[in-house]
Amino acid sequence: MSALKLRRAKPTARSPALSASCIGKTVLNGGEAGDEIGSKVRRREPRPGAYFGLHLICCSIGVLSLTFISACASTSEQMQPLSSLQAVQYYPFLVKGYQNTYPKRPVMVLPAVDARDFRDNSGAAHLPENGKPAIGLVRGKSGEIVQRLYGPALEPLVQQSIVQAAQEAGMIASSSDNSLQIALSSRQADYVIVPKIARLWVDKHRGPDNAAGPTWSATAEVALDVVVYKVPFNVPFWQGESEATYDDPPPPVAGAAPEDETEMYDDPGQVLSVGLTRAAAGVFKRDDLHTLITQDSPSTHQ
């Protein structure tokens, strides 16, 4: 009875085959379930190319940002030069050696003609600003334009400069706005002067630094084409060019370093004034003109 009970009790235990079968099925089902879950998880993960696309977008944004910043910096560095209105004038008695060397004869000076061609000033803007003519530039250490210079009307300025120079030379000089034909026919003077501006420009530039700070220098160039008529003839009595170049500071003397020289004038307009004064006075320092007028018989005015 006991043995029977014991033998009957054994079937209640799950057989190894059944257990293996059930376990295997469970594992199989579990594997299928795991595969299904894993499949769902894998579908949610970004594709490998998505990382590259995201990286590319980030890089593009960075490049655009840097480009924008660089453009702003470049625009800031390439700002338009400032403008400066300079005073330009004739300096009386600056030029010596010709005062009162001409006979006291009446001479009439007509307005000058601005005929500058700017061939020697490449890269500079020469258009007037608000009616003021361009007369020069200020350049930085690397040669870049940092300031554009403008001045007064050049036609009456040069006209009055020649009048003052003629007066210093000893002549009875006056100005007139009449045309050449009217001036000749009016017989109000023995001579009529018609000036033309061939060059009038100043260039100020920064030089090397020294212990006192930056150094500066300026060069003014002025050239005047002048025609002198003897009343009443409409044929040139004399014609020539008077030109002057002035450097501030002047070229160093032997043994001196250029950076040791100091400017005499603060404003480039003053440097140009010296050049203008020398060119205007230079007209009457011409020996050939002086000889013609001193040896010429005076005209009879009617």
C-alpha cells in the first residue's frame, strides 16, 4: 500500500521531458516576445545617418554665425573715412627775395580755372563734398585712408593769392570777375593774368612710432599755369608754370633720423597754404617774366 502510494506519488512530479518541453516553449515564447520588444526598441532608436545630419546642421549654424561675425568685423574695419574742412590761405611775405622788384604798373587778375586731373593721386576720391573741393587725404600707418580733406573754393582763393603776390612784387594789382575779352577791352590795367590750377593737393601720413608716440608728415604739391596778356592784345605776352612742393617736416639734415624731425604745422591745410603761397609768389620770381615787364613800355589807357 505504501509502495503503491509511493509509486503513484511519482507521476505527480513533472517529467524532465515535459519540463524541458515546457521550459523550451517558455523560452521560445519569451524569445519571440523579446524579439518583438527589441524590435520595437530598435524602431525608436535614431538611424545612424541621423547623427550625421544633426552634426551637419550644427556645423552649418556655426559657420553661418562665424561668417556673420566676420562680416560685422570686416564692415567695422572698412568704415568710411571721416571728412575734414581745412582752411587754406595765402601767407603774406612768407617768400622772400622778390618784394618791390617790379615796376608799379596796374595788373588785373581773373578768377582761376580748376583744371586738376589728379593723375598723381590714384585711389583717392576727388569729388567735392557739399560744394567743397577735395584738397587731400590723411593716411594711416598702413597707407589706408582715414580722413578726406576739403577746402574753400579754389578759383577765388588762387586769384587772391596771385593778387597779393603781385602786390608784394611792387605792382598795382586788383581782381576782376570779368571775362578775358572784357578785361582786355576795358583797358583798366596794363596786364591781365589768367591763372589755371594744374595741381593742388596735400597728403598727410602716419610714420613710425617713437618714444613720444606716432610720427606724422605731410607733403603739399601746388602747380599753377599762368598766362599774362598785355592790354589790349588777345595774344599771350608771357606764359609759364609755377610749381611748389613743401614737406612738413622738411627732409632731415645729414646725420639726423627721419623720426627725430617734428612737424611745424598741425593741420594739413596749413601745409597746403605754404605750398600755395610759394607757387603764387613763384610766378613773380621768374626771371623771364621780370625781364619782360621791366623792359616793357607802359600802355596808354583811354
